[in-house]
Amino acid sequence: MRILGVNAVFHDPAAALVVDGRVVAAAEEERFTRRKHGKEPVPFSAWEQPAEAAAWCLARAGIDAADLDAVAYSYDPSLVEPGQEGTDDGWEQLRTDYAARAPLFLRSALPGLDPGVVRHVGHHVAHAASAGPAAPRSAATGSDCAVLVADGRGESTSYLAGQYRDGKLEELATQRLPDSLGLRYEELTEHLGFRRSSDEYKVMALASYGTPRFTDALARTMHATGDGGFVATPTDLSRFAPRRGPADPITAEHADLAASMQRRLEDVLLDLARWLHGVTGSSRLALAGGIALNCVANTRLHDEGPFDEVWVQPAAGDAGTALGAALHLAAEAGDTITPMPGADLGRAWTDDELEDVLRRARVRYERPDDIADTVAATLASDGVVAWFQGRSEFGPRALGNRSLLAHPGRAENLERLNDVKGREQFRPVAPMVRTERAGEIFGRGPVPSPYMLFVHDVAPQWRDRIPAVTHVDGTARIQTVDDTDRPRLAATLAAFEERTGIPAVVNTSLNTAGRPMVDHPREALETFGSAPVDLLAIGPFVVRR
């Protein structure tokens, strides 16, 4: 079966292609249109069809829209309950009508498509299918696992808990709106002066600077109910800290409120996970939904929760529902689902194509005999490197394909990189480390950790050696690098260690504030030309400042 998955509701429009149960390609529309999250600067583009991402997915497989057996649309308007409290946000009828007309919109976006092959998949079912079937297999349990999905909202719910057995999902609990863990976190994000449904990761970073002194008060309106559900209703956040404007200073009260909501979220998730484990008895948990991008909460689930293994979909936000919807239909059709091969599912260019771009741009470039050593030498001398290699990542994390790299031993590099990217100075940057060295430097949290979705304690003896990547609370959101999966990147880490004695480098996304991650070689050159970056490593070539 050749199945195209599509997300085109709420935000993060994306497309994914699954052929005979195998993930072939996946990409977010923002990487093509350069509108971050599919929202700006066009107000209604949050509902845009991922026409360019879908066309690229088909081209990657060498097929046309007419060749598709099905298109899976990750929102089912039949699941919307009219008049239900919490669903009428002023856009509900328009959103429902838009989703119902998906076959017509998709036919316009993909010439040759038969509208009759379009099928709707429930939003949270799509999230669940992006996690459970896509997760690595276990020698003991195979593909069976528990699954937990939590986000702002789907059609009429905000949460799903269930289990996969023999490739089929059994839903065990849902939570109807208006109760929503994700919406409460979004409201906090907005209250703190950030953009809701976009900047929640900033709140998670800010929480480390605060004291969770409001947790008990927040528990009155945000707690698990013991039956697989929860209460999460709006509360007046001004009781704890004044509403902040985007340009206003961040106070200790703001940090304390962020810390309190973060702690409350973690506690509720732990209670839900314990209930789910008690019902399923599973040793493995797969997570998806926007809340699964909360690395601190994921780590508490891993360390304090009842499951032996916790796996998080790297594209856990709404973009991942395109992949999940396609996998769900593939499983329904009887295809055997192959685990997700990794997050590098986007566009790539051959060496010849990259060289052609460099020539056309009329920049001076080199092809060094050992690019890993060349990059390591620049990093060791405190240069910043733009790293453009292989296929782009699916999801919000830079995982060593579209990255900015720097020396982690220079404390000032945190401020330096935040200035390069135009970010707030309280936000941390992350380290990447070879898998076999991770245990020596980082404790707590799972290893390997290839998707940067957990936080790890930095060993006390290493905190002064890698201050740029050690957050204020002594943790780091690490990415482990396997020699086999990413040999060029692993060789660069090894060469950097030979020069410095440090087996880790700073890794942050290759973009500047408000812009999507770099995807095309042309964008890599534009970023290199406009930002204080010392070296561009693009395929086997380097461009020097």
C-alpha cells in the first residue's frame, strides 16, 4: 500500500509517505514555504495543505498522486461533538468544514489525486500511531507497548491512553475537553509573554530558574482522577504572577510560576503513566503529542515511572500526525509496519548537487581530505560551524544534520550562540556526544538518547569543563551519536576530543530567531552569509569566513 499522510489542521502542516508499511519520507511544509509552524506571516496558513511537502514525498518515491492507494488526513470531523464545552473556540465550524472538504483541497494541491482515496483518521489516534508502531521493537515484547498521547486538543478530546497489541490500538482512556494539560500550558506560555502553541519550550527552560512554590495551589484545578483521566481547567494565573508583555522583564515570580506549572504537569503525567501501567502491565511506553516534547517531564517518566522503557516520537507535535495517520491506515490494510528508521526523513542533496550550488553562488570553497578533522580544528579554536549534512530532520530538533556546532568548554558560547540565533539568554543549548562516552559525563535519563528528548544530569566533575551546555539546574538535553548511523559526525566528535579532551560539542539548530530550520543548501549559504559563523561544512565541502 502506498499511503500519503497529511496534517493540515491547527498548525505544523506536514506530509509523510509510507509504502508497504515502511516510512519513506516525511517533511514539514515550513521547510519549503519558510513560514514557521505554518502560521506566519499568512494568518490562515495554519490550515494550509502541505502541497510542497507532499509533492516532494511523492517525488522521493518516484510516484505520482494518481499512484496512491490512500491519503490519511489526521483530523476526523465526525468526531467533533457540536456544542461541547471547550470545542467552540470561534473557529470550530470553519475547521470542521475545512477538514470535511479535505478531498477537494488535496485534489487541488496534488494534481491527479483521486479524492475518493482520502480518509480521515482521528487526531489522537494519528498521534498514537506515530509512536507505538514506529517505536523500536523489543526482543521480549515485539511491537506491543503502552501508548500515551497528550496535547492541547484534538477533535473533542485532549488525551488518549491505550496499548498496541499485534499492531492494533486499544483505546483505554480519553479526556474530553475543556480539560486539557496542553491548553493549560499554552495559557501559561501566553501569560508569560510568549507565543502560545509555539513557545512552550521557552517556559520549560525558564522553569529551571524558579522555585515551584505554587504547585499545591495549581493542583486544585490540575490533577489526575485515578481512573485514567484528569482535571485540567483554567485558573487565574495573575494570582501567582502578573501578566507579562513580550518586551517586559522576566521576574522571579514569572520563573516560579513556570516552575510550578512544569512540576504540576510532571506529577499528573506520572499519575497517568502509573494508571496505564497498572491496566496494561506493559514494560514499554511510547509517547506522542505536543506535551511529549517536554524533555524534563519525559525524564521523570523514565526515571520515576513504572515502565522499563520510554520512547518518544521525535516529531511528537502535530507534524507527526501526518506520519501516524499513514501508519494507522497501513496497519488497517494489513501491511507489516517497519519501525521508524530515524528522524532524518527529509530532503538531501548529492555531492555533485551541493557543488553545483556552491559554484552558482560564486563562493570560494574547499574539499578537504578529512572534513571531520577540518571541522574539529575550527571548533577547537573556538569557531562556530554551520553543519549541513544528509537528509533534514523531521520534527523540531536539530539532530546533527542541520546544526550549529561550537566548543562546549567556553561558558561565553552560550550567550554567543543565543546572540547568533536572536534568542533569550535564559535558553540553554545542548550537547551531542558519542554514545559510548555519554555514561562518563551524563547521568540519569536513558542512553542512547538520539533524539534530544530527555534531560540528563551533568556529572559534577564535568560541569566546569562543559559550562556552555550545562543548564542552570545542572542538566543537559543530550543527543547521543552512534558511529554507524552518523559516521562523519562521530568522526568529528572523535577528532574534537583528540584536540581538546572533551568528547562533546554544542549542537543547536541551524536557523535564526523566528525562522524555520535551514533545509535547502541555498538557505545554509544565506545563514552563513548573514550570521557570525566561521565555517560552513556542507556535504564534503567547507566554506570559510
